[in-house]
Amino acid sequence: MAGLLDTGGSILVFLVVLLVLVVWHELGHFTTAKLFKVKVEEFGVGYPPKVFGKMFRGTEYTVNLLPLGGFVRMVGEENPQEPGSLASKSILQRLIVLSAGSAMNAILPVMLLTGLAMVPRQVLVQPIVVGAVSDGSPAASQGIQAGDQIMRMNDREIRGPQDLAHNLQLNAGTTVELTLKREGSDGLVRAPRQTFTARVPIEYPGTFDASGIAPGDMLVTIEDVAAGSPAATTGLQAKDVLVSVGGEPVTSTRGVQAAIAKSLDKAVTFELKRAGQTLMLSVTPRSNPPEGQGAAGVRITVLSNTPGEIVEQSYGLPDALGSGLRQTLDMPIMMKNFIVGGLTSPRKNGQPDTGPALTGPIGIAQVTSEVAKLGGLTGLILLTAQLSMNLAIMNILPIPALDGGRVVFVLLEWLRRGKRVSPRVEGYVHAAGMAVLLALIVIISIGDVQRIIGGSSVIR
């Protein structure tokens, strides 16, 4: 329940983000409607009841009580006979007006990420070294050896763990070209480093598992412990470093999950290090854990033990714009990879699946609250950029009641050489679509509330 109250206490942050995204979206519809001489009766910030409004050049600009978004009310969206109506405009003009909201949401991440890239920030630069290569694996067949340093993946430089994680997720389900460096030696004197390339597969949702590469000098640590779980009851804590589980040395997160899966409803020994001390704790993983917790109730992560340095980084406008555009173009690909990863990576013996959690407005409020607390303003800007792109993609999909669904009916009119689908039929289709969407939101939101009450998180 405390988690629910925490999210409720940070609801203002979520409402501000939501207001920015939806009003920005509606601004796209508004500006293009004005451009094509469509009569706009009202541009509203928030939803009624109205707090106050002001008429300006034939449009009433209103501020409304419910801060859940915004809206544009145009004349005659279905009646082509009404002067100044959207329906009276050409097919191309209507397509532009209907698509402009998603276009604005796709532009916003470029603006946010460009601005963020121009602000000096600290970045971890840390070599990514191959720890081991499995015999007979694709990596072994390409000549990759333990100790090789990964310099690039395809055309992207790998400067540290963050770059590696991003590019693994970006290239999930594909074969990538790695550029690696290897220290040469004649037995007495170190020779110049050799640079070579190798092609290896990347598994969903973004791992080296299929390639046979194990990262080197990595520590598997506990990132979070769910309240009331077997791990919490036993005394496991965040930041504990895992040494072995069930007598099996810990070298990867997958190894921990596999060891836990072998001991469902049976005690298994966790060997760990905490503050320089070695501890042995017995945990009994559950075969049917609460949603989002996993069998033992721990969320684990991998930290690099390779020395690195913190450098300050910022870009001038041209480079910042290129960086912002590149990151924005990555977003739809990563969104697709997360979805495919979720569908193709089923739950592993009580462990949470590797795909993204489905979240509704309540879940997004929880994520926004947690990101604001953990990542500060930078994290909030990054989340806003991602949510904006998600909104752009979702709204332009051919789903009844959404912009993309309305675009479909305009395209049908074009294919039928100007013969419109009956407004009554179109209205029924959109009403049915809205009913389905609302039902899905309710179902997903119930899961969001259950997860929050259970003390679980979407991002941790």
C-alpha cells in the first residue's frame, strides 16, 4: 500500500508529463486545421468542466478542470456540406490534419534529446571486455577470444556498459558486426593491439547468449528485493554481490535464474558478499510467485568490475541534433524489439519474462514517479521522449477511435474514388473501438494496482 501512496504523492509529475504530451499532440491537429482554414471552435487544455476561456480569432481557448490532456473541437468533422468543416476539405488535407498529432509527438523526442545532448553531463567510459567464449559457438567460429575488447557494434561506438546495453537491445534478433581489439604479445614484449571484425547473433530481448560471448569482469548483484518475498524473509539485501547459488558459481543473470528454477519450493543456498563479509543464506523459491516478483523475489543486475572513468560530455548544436535524431529513430525499433522479446521469451520457471510489462495510466504514473526519483530531471526528460514516441506510434495505428483509425476511413474514401463510408457506420466502428480500448485500459489498470499494492515495480 505504501507503493500506492508513493505513486499518489508523485501524481503531479505524471499529470504534468501527460499534459505536455497530449497538448503538444493536439497542437499538431490545431495548427494544421488552421492552416487549411478549418474552423476550430475550441482548443482546450485539460478536460471540462471549463475553468475559464477566451475567444481569439474565432476560436475559444479554454483551461479546464481535469488536467488529463487536451482537445481540439472542429466544425463538421463528418458533414462535408458545412462551410469550414474538416469533412469539406480535400483527402490530402484531412490526412495531414489527422496525422499531425502523431507527427508532433514524433518531433518532440528530437527536440528533447537534442537539448539534453547540449547540456554537460557525466558519462561512464569503461572498456567492455570478453570474459569467456563457449566452445563451438558462433563467437568461437569467428575467432573471438577471452580478453578481446569490444570497440564497436555495427557503426556504433561502444564506450561503456550503457552503450552496450542500448545497442544489444537495438539489434535484438539480428546478426551484428563487432569491431574488437586484442593485445598482441611475442612472449616477452607486448605487441601492438590488433583490430578485427566478427559477426555474431544477438538474441531477444538483447543478449549475447546465442553468440557464446560472456562479458568479462562482471559482478552479479541484487538490485531490489520484493517485500515479503522469500529473499526478504531470509535477509537478502540490495547491493549484495552473488558468488554462487545452489553451489553453482554465479557468472550471469541467466545462471542465477537457472539455479533458482532448479530449486522451486526447495531450499537453495545463496553465497554472497556484503561489506567485505561472505554470507551463506538459505532461500526457498516459490513456484507460484505474485505477478512481477519472480520465484525468489529478487531483481538482479550486472555491474562491471573493469576500471573506468567518468568524463564530462556535451555536444554543439549540429552534433546534438544528430544525436537526438539518431536516438529518436532508435525508439520505434527498440519498442518493436521489446514487444517481440516479450512474445518470444516466455516466463522462465517462475522468473519474470524479459519483455516489457503492459501498463495503463496508473502504471505509467508509477513509472513516471519512480523515474523522477531515481533519474531526476534527466531521467524524466528521457522518459517523456520515449512516451511521446509511444504515443505517436499508438495513435497512428489503424485502430478505431484513434487517429490512425480515422485515417483508414479517409484512405477508403480515396480508394473508392471519393465515395465516403457512411458517417453512421464510421461512428459505430469508432464507438466499438473506444469500448474495446476502455475495457483493455480497465483490465491493465487492475494489474497495475495489484502490482503496486504488492510492492513491485515496472522498472526495478
